[in-house]
Amino acid sequence: MKTRLPTGLYVLTPDTFDDDWLVMAVSAAIRGGASAVQYRNKSVDAAQRLRQAQRLARACREGGALFIVNDSVELARTVGADGLHIGRDDGDPLAIRAALEPGWVLGVSCYDSFERALAVRGIADYVAFGSVYVSSVKPGAVRAPLALFGRAREAGMHAVAIGGIDEANAFEVAEAGAMAVAVITAVFGHAQGTARADAPAIEGSARRVVEAFSAGRRSAGGA
């Protein structure tokens, strides 16, 4: 069976100590069209990280979205995640691939390096390039040119774009060949911290990014 991969909108969780708000926010993003969720929270302790991941895994299953954990094989396995995402400091991709259960999704950050992407082709299920634009989350991140996505597509790789992406530029990223856009601020960045106000705002933000990305894919001749 073909491995299901992040497509369209792929949301990364914002750092928060509020478990209930986080589950509400992610559920709203899924209702807005997010196909995948990556959990990453370096601000909380291990016990809260486990608790948040367990609740998000459940929310993703209920909403039909992939649940990807950043960095930790142990946490991903414990909560029954669909996969893992790693960066250059998180270990050898080949060794990590060997440690994963069959059918798990493995994503690898490749920054602005097509050579790194080629090196993990056949190991990673998807590669991520970025920062595509200036990112408010990581303003000093290296910039990745849009041309990388066309090259990745020609090489048969499933490429995800990350960094500074929002409803205003998702079209051109999709048109360039990205198969998904990974975002935080564009979906969660205007939240006020109250479930009553934030749920519809987050869902609406997600829908607008999905619509822009889908239009770009259609323009590029994709599905």
C-alpha cells in the first residue's frame, strides 16, 4: 500500500503550555483542511510533551489527518504517530529509517540543499526545503529558492515548503512544484488564546491557505 504523505496544508504546532487550547487549535486547522500535523514543543517538560502528543494523536485520528512527531522516535512510537520528521542534528536518516516500523512516514529537512535531498532519496518519504520566505519563527534561517521544488519533482521527490508561507504566497509555492506547505504563523499566528474566538479564526485561516495552494497546484497542472 502506498504511504500517505502530507499534501496541501501541513501545520506545525505552536509552542504552548495550554493543552486544551492546543488540541482545539489543531482540530480547527484540520477542519480547515490541514492534511497533516507536526508536533514540536521544546518549551514543555517530557511529561507534558507526552500528554500533548497523546491528545493530538487522538485528534488527528478523529479528523483524518496524519500525525507526525518532530525529532523523537520514542515519543512517536509511544503515542502511535504516523511518522517522524528530523533535521540535520537529529541523527542519521538511514539509521532512523531502519528503526521505524513499516509504513511510517519519514520527513527530512534539507534547508536550501538539493544535494542533501538527493542523499536521502529512497530513505525519506518527503523532503522539506526552507525557509522559502523570511520567517517570523526563524528570521535568520537560510533561504531556499523556489527552483528547488521543480528540481525535486523532476527527481521524483515529494517536497514540502516551509518558512514564511501564508495565503498570499502559497499559490506561487505550489505553482513552483511543492506538494505541501508547512506553516505555523499563517494559521495560528493571529489567535488570541481563547477557544471561542480562536477556533473559527484558525479554521478560516487554514481554509484560505488551502484554497491558495490548491489554485497554485491547478495552475501548475497538478491535482
